[in-house]
Amino acid sequence: MNTMNKSLAMYRRIFRIAKNWEGKKGDKEYIRSEARYLFQKNKDISDPDQILAKLREAELRVDLALHYKIPYPKPLYATQFIPSIRDKTVVLDPSLQNTVSKTNICNTIHTIHS
């Protein structure tokens, strides 16, 4: 599937989620307006790698919203450097092998991408 089709599929998925969202008043409209804004903002990106990175970011936000039932993004500092698990690009520092925790993984990911 090319990047255009993937982008359209993600856009449709977000609007289907918004249509069926059960939450506070205004959440549905927030989801729709945020999707419109971000897709419009990024419409001129032509580099396939940048497009795929934006799609991974969108997928992460959708997955977090569905899991936690909160459509609003986490603070930027917490999600900016977290790669998709499907990428398998996370390499843990060997010194953390015995002390793997959410905090250590986030610190390691931040260090890798710094």
C-alpha cells in the first residue's frame, strides 16, 4: 500500500473512531478537528519517510486514545521519542537488563535519540 492510501486509511480510521467515541461532551469534535488540522498541516510533505513517520505518530496517538479512553495527546516530552514497537528499533542499554522498567526504557529511548 502506498503512502497516499495509508494516509487516507488512517484519516478514515480516525473519523470512524470519532463517530463512535464514547466520552465527554466535545471529545468527538476535538478528535475530528485535530485530525483535520494535522492532516491539513502535513499535506505538503512529499518525502515517503517523513510521511511514514507521521503515520506512525498518528497510529501511536490512536492506540493510546483507544487504550486509555482519552483522545487528548500525552505531553510532548513523553511521546516525542517513543518509536513504534513494530519498528523493533528499541535497543536497551545492557546495564539495564536486570532493572527493566517503564522509566528505564523511556530514559534509554530518550538517550538513544538524543
